[in-house]
Amino acid sequence: MFVKHLPHKTVERLSQYRRTLLLILSKEKTHVFSHEIAQMLHITPVQVRRDLMLIGYSGNLRKGYDIKELIEMIGKIIDTEKGQKVAVVGLGNLGKAFISYFKGKRSKLTIVAAFDNNPYKIDKVYDGVPCFHVDRISEIIKRDNISIAIITVPSEQAPVIAETLVLAGIKGILNYTPKPLNVSPYVYLEEYDMITSLEKVAFFAKKNDERFK
Amino acid sequence: MFVKHLPHKTVERLSQYRRTLLLILSKEKTHVFSHEIAQMLHITPVQVRRDLMLIGYSGNLRKGYDIKELIEMIGKIIDTEKGQKVAVVGLGNLGKAFISYFKGKRSKLTIVAAFDNNPYKIDKVYDGVPCFHVDRISEIIKRDNISIAIITVPSEQAPVIAETLVLAGIKGILNYTPKPLNVSPYVYLEEYDMITSLEKVAFFAKKNDERFK
DNA sequence: AGTAAATGGTAAATGGTCAATACAATAGTC
DNA sequence: GACTATTGTATTGACCATTTACCATTTACT
């Protein structure tokens, strides 16, 4: 699939479209209209059509979009053919949450390894995912050809972990640590901080409340 | 503090500024320059100055910004005087992650209750936070005057939980479930889906890789 | 004094995203 | 054939975020 440039937001929505479509696939329905998708995700039908236009998928005028075809089409855009392997660095609560949450959800994206420095966790298997010592990050990543890493270690450790990952040839990092990271421009980095999110909610909740009082 | 309208991103950055400043407060430094803050967060100095301009804080030309004053100023903007109370609904891995992550970090924002439907967890205390049965959400929220809720339950349960929360008078919701929620406009809602994030990283990692190959 | 350097303050330009709107084309229905 | 529902597409305007550029002030140094 050759798509010039997909906006970040569109990529996010495509992921959501697919997940939503997978849910209604089991039903007897074979087609879906843009306004149905829109309603499920609380956006406008035009937004949906526009996104699908960008990836070059055309629906049927009278029946809407073929659910199965659309799911495949989105897969062609956002998945790779062979799939991508994912590692979780830091098997604390957050790392575990990710693994269980993810279990059996995506076929093209699989969590194949976890890393930690707690000896009690090493060489155990959590929810089907083997855990290794962080010292072996480079080795395992190269051996298993892992391209994506999720960092859920304590923030002090994040920078050195990130450096190790980049040197090992990782292609994308999802950083759940409040510590902003510095990585090579060849590596895609996405940062998310739960505390910032919560403070943001608190702020706008307060504002809302004042406004409507 | 009277600020017309703060953009979402600015609020997020203010939260980060404060956290970063708290870290360097212990040092002997009393002042900090915009380019120093910028460097720590990997943004531009102008961005920092612009954000601070929006909240009406002025620095000293030669010394930069007074760290302590700035922290206080940010607090005046994003905190409430009395503080806000937070509840975690769903004491699985993610809920626990949030609680431990949060412990002792913010004084104005405190997690005071957790809810779950697992009888083994009810009436226990996790990391200082008591856990109640979800049936008691309304009661506890009103009793303790909780204004913010974090939803980390399985996605099927999210809509009914959200409705309960709204009816109980919650002011802000942070939804970690892939299920988009529908809440009254008086309630501020922020949604975050870990799988979408990961798929986004996977997509742009792939793109990056193709581009630089 | 005069001047250069560093820094904060502010305005203007740019680019991305989205909502609203409009409308042509198509396929099915009456 | 007219009507209706839907997709496909373009346009506009608004808003937001970020970058660029420029100005003003202070300090240090000559």
C-alpha cells in the first residue's frame, strides 16, 4: 500500500476502527455505514469517510463498507506483512497490565519477551511471555528480531534502558516513564505520562465545574 | 488566577514543568533559565516562555525564573486550593500500577479509594488505598467528595461504571478502557487506549524504517 | 559611555487537524 | 422517472500548536 502521508490522528483512528469492526464482525452483519462507525466512536461520519478516503478504500454506495474487507485493508496499511515483535521492559504492575491487556488481541503485533532486574521474575513466564534479565536486552532483541519496546521501568532507569534498546536496533519505543527520553531520529518515540494525564483531567474538571456552577 | 483559556498541551507541559522543577529544587540552584527547562524536556525555550507567558509569570532577565515561585505559580493555576480526591475503579494490574506510581507524588491530588468486584480484594488496603465493592461507588464518592475517577475495569463494564460515576457527581474521568464513553458535557472526559498507542508506534516505526533503509 | 551577549517578551507566519458545508454520482425504491 | 440514502470529494473557516523572527532589557566588559 502506498500512502503518502497519514496524519497521526488518522492512524490512531484507523486502529480504533479496526478494533470496533472486529467486535461487530461476529454478528450477522457484513456491511457497515460510515455513520454507524462514527456513532460507535463518537465522531462524525465525514471524519470516517475522510480517513477511509486517505487509505484508498471505497465502500459500496448502497450497502456501506464491507466489514471484512475494511479490516483487511486497514491491516494492509498499519500492519507489516510478517508482523512486528514487541518487548516489555519492566515487569511491574504496568508491564503486567500491558501483557494481560494485550493477550490474544492482535495477531500481527505480539509481545514475545519481558525484561526485569528482579531475580524472582527472571526466567519465569508471565501470561505466556518469558521474562529475562535486563542485561540480556541486546542479545534477545537481536536474536528474536524485536522491533518495538514498551518501557515501564522506574523513571531513573529509563534513559539507560532506552540507550540499550536503540543500540540493539529497536525501531519504536513507547515510554510510560515520566522521564523524557533522547533517542536517535531513526527511532520513533512516543511518550505518555499517567500523572500528567491525571493532572490534566483534574485541571479541566475544575474548570468545567467552575463554568457550570 | 484568571486565565482566559489554556490550551490542552500547555496544561500538560505545565504539569511537566512543575515535576521537573521539583526535581532540581533540592539542589542549591534557586533560578532556572528557559533554555534549561527546555533542554530537560526536549522542547524549545520559546515554547517554555510562551507557556509561562500564558499563565502570566515573568522571569528575571539575568537570573531566569525563580524556581520556587514558578512551582507555586503553576500550582495556583492547575491545583485547587483544597485539593481534589481521586478514585480508581478496577484494582487490576493497571489500577495497582496507577496507585503505586502515584504514591506520595502529588499533595493536592490524592487517591482515596479503589473499587473492584473481586471479593478477595474488597475491604483490603492496597498501598494505603482502601478497596470497596463497585456497588458502593455512589455512596463513597458522595461521602468522601471524590471528584476524579480513573477507569481501569474490563471494557465491557466501562459504560455502566461511567454512568454510575456521572450520576454520583464525578467531575472528571480518565478512561483507560478501549470502549469510548458517553458522558454528560459537564464532566470532563479523557480517553487513552494503550493498544491504539502501541499500534501507532508500530506504524510509524515501520514507516521510519522504510524511509531510512 | 559604548557595545556585545544573553535572555525574556511578544508578534507573525506556518502547518496540522477538524467541523461544517456543499454537491455530484450512484444505486436502490416507489 | 423522481426520490432517497449513501459515498466520495472539495472547500472553507476556525482553532491550536509550533516555529520563526524581532524587540527590549539587563549585564558584563572594554
